[in-house]
Amino acid sequence: MLNIAYCSDKYQYTMGKSFYDSGMKDQHAVFNMFYRKAPENNNWAVVSGVDEVVEMIGNLGNMDPAFFEKFLPGEEYKEFRGYLSSMKFTGNVYAMREGEIAFPNQPIIIIEGPLIEAQVLETPILCIMNHQMAVATKASRVCRATNRPVSEFGSRRAHGPWAATYGAKAAIIAGCSTTSNIMTGAMFDYGSTGTMAHSYVTAFGSSVKGEFKAFDTYIKTHQGEPLILLIDTYDTLKCGVLNAIKAFKANGIDNSYEAGYGVRLDSGDLAYLSAECRAILDEHGFTGCRIFATNSLDEYLITDLERQGACIDCYGVGDAIATSKANPCFGNVYKLVEIDGEAVLKRSEDKIKLINPGFQITYRIMVNDPSKGEIFKVDVTCLRGDELSQKIENGEAFTVCDEFDRYKYKSFEAGEYQAFTLQKKVIVNGVDVSQKYTLAEKKAFCHDALMHFSPSERRLINPHYYKVDISDDLYNLKMGIINRIVKEIKEFEL
């Protein structure tokens, strides 16, 4: 099996060679993984992939020196290859919980440890997190477009088996009710669902009688299970739904069937066809027959179907979720923020690429609103142990200011708020200490977190932006480094 810890870029190891040879490899480093802008004008993103990152880090140092010789050949690399073959991660990792709602520039994962060990983790961490967070964030958008269940079934469109399996996991966390992927269901003890393909219907011959035989056989061979019949192989209204009704009646399937039954539409005008099917089914007494809809759906099409009054009980969504089709590349980055106790940052010509330096921690502040209940009001990222961090930890009154407009501020009085730390220790001195949650628990956590944000912050179009700030000490540290660098640049000459 592929050791994901080495799904990396060569430059991680060429930099590592320099750190090794120059005596820098054991310098104490802090790296932050975060994103700068959410896709599709989202206000936020859904965290997924942390468990796989923890597992990946545990596999570092499990390769023979011969493996490293394939990309670091030559006698000059021999000693370094030997070191790499047994180099385990010995540091600490802090991470947001899977299913958490994360905002731009907040550290989602913090790696603290020897420089070389932390550096080589960059690519595999980003590979895992960018994929799963892209899928999870898209799945959340699709699921928020409707109050009806959304099933993920995009494995055939996913970018490989790994992407299909873990993408389905991410989609479930973000709100999908089920997945068709059997590997995901088996690995995460969540189960999987499935109906039938058009090839199943045509396997009984391309005829109206063959369609009935297909339905009748399926019902007879799946008694006690959910029964969903695909009715658009030939003509949805003139034979498909009628053959389904005929097959249900022939096998005694009605509203008393406990496992549930229904029909699936996979083509045509879904709003019109679903309404017509609903009328026909109800006319024949099948008021409990559910209507499932598929066919290249996404949050925009689902929203429009609901606006048109479509009679659809459940949506199946494939490539829009599995590939995060509208925005397939998520923007997590991995940046060094501290080295041997000294805060560092990357300054860029692009303002958005300016990062927050130093060893950080993020607090989410919740208040009890008399009319809205417990709601999240602000996230603030501090330097660990700075003045604001201490005030929050002690439950004292505090004020946060907008980083880009210092005249905008929000104050909280002692006893009027609750504070939650978003990053928790998941690895301590190289040992996995993370709390394990089932997939169902992660999904429930994500849903609960979302419900603490206002409806205006959850909407798909033009969401209200939730307040996200940094502490004064972090702001001053950042500006101090920038001003010093600018001064040095102005004075620099050959």
C-alpha cells in the first residue's frame, strides 16, 4: 500500500538536506496550515481530513534507505538517506476537530517540532486537507440548498479510489445523509445505499414488458430492504411510473412497507416529471412512495427545483460534490510562523498572501441571546499566552478590534460569554492522543456548529460575514515585522 507520508514534493527533501547539513534540522519550528479565501464566495469552510493527517504523520520514518535512493541518489546523500529512513515525527500537532467550521487565516492545523520533521509534512498534509475540505465545503453548500436528504454518489467521477473513499467521508461530515461508496461505509461503519442502473433494466430486454420484469425481479430479490425503482429508461410517465406501480402491487408493497419504497428520476424536466409522478402515485394510493431525483444536480439546480415546487423527497448528487466541480482546488497553505522562538512571516506583493506570524491559538466566543439562543459572535486568533488570550482564558472582559478598521470593535463583559479553543492537541511528542469520533458523531458535530451561526451567515448567496479578528498583540507583532522588513528593503544595496 502507498505510504501517504511520502506522497510529497522533492523540494521538501532538498530543503531538508540543507537543514541537515547546516545543523538546522532540530531548530524548534511552528508551521500553520490555513486557507486565505473560501471557495464560491463562501463565508467559511468545513474541516475534514484531520484523522488521516494524524495517521499519515504516524507513518513517517517507515521506509528503507533504498526508497530514498530513488529520488536522492548519489554518495553525497547516503548519510541523509539513512537519517530519513528512521526519522519519526517527535513534535506536537494541534488541530481543529473534523466537522468544525473554519474561517480564513485561522490555523486549522499547527505543527510544532524539529524543523526538518515539520517541513517534510507540508505536501502530504495539504494533499489530504485540500481534497477533503473542498469536498466537505461543497457538500455543505449542496445540503444547505434543501431541507430534504442529499445522498452522495460521485465515486465514478472522483479523482481516483482514494479520493472517492475519503471524499464520501467528507461529504457525510458536511451533511449528506448517505453515500453509495461501499468502502466508505465499511471503513467508517456508516453503511451505504444503492438502487439500480439503466443497464439493470435493459438487461431484461428493451421492452415495456422487460421493464416490468426488471422491477418485479428487483422487488422479489430485495424484500425487507428499501426498494427504489429507476423509472426513466424508456418513458417516465407513459410506462416507467406505471410499471413501478404494477410491480409494487404485484408484490404487496404499499405504505405499510417498513423499509421504505420509491422511484427515481434521472433525466428530463425533474420539476415537471416529479409533480406528474406524485399525482399518478397518489391517485393509485401510493402516497408513501418517495421520489428520488438525480442527474448532474448541484445547489443551484436544487434551489431552482424547490422554487418551482418540485415533488422530490431526496436528491442524489454526484460529481458536483465528489470533485467539488465548481471549485476543485481548495486553497489551504502551510507556512512557517516561528523558528526557535522568533516569529516569522511571508510578506508578498499580494496583500492577501500576508500571513499572521507566531505560535497562535483561536477562540470562538458564544453568547446567550434571549431571542436566538446560544449563538457564536466572534472568532479571535491570539498569540498563545498574550494579553487577550489570558483575559479570555480567565473569563475577563475584553474588546476585539477589526484588523483592517481599528474603529470597528466589539466588547464582551465578564460572565456574559463562553469561549472555546478551536485547536486541540492531537499529537504530543510524536504520540497520537487524539479523541476518536465516529462518522455519525462528526456529522452531528458539524450540524450543531452550523446551527450556532445565524441564518444570514449560513445562506448560499451573499452571506453575512461572521466577525473574525486577531488580538492586538498579534497585530502589533505582524506590523512590527513588516515595518522592519520594509525599512531593511529601503536601506538595502549591493
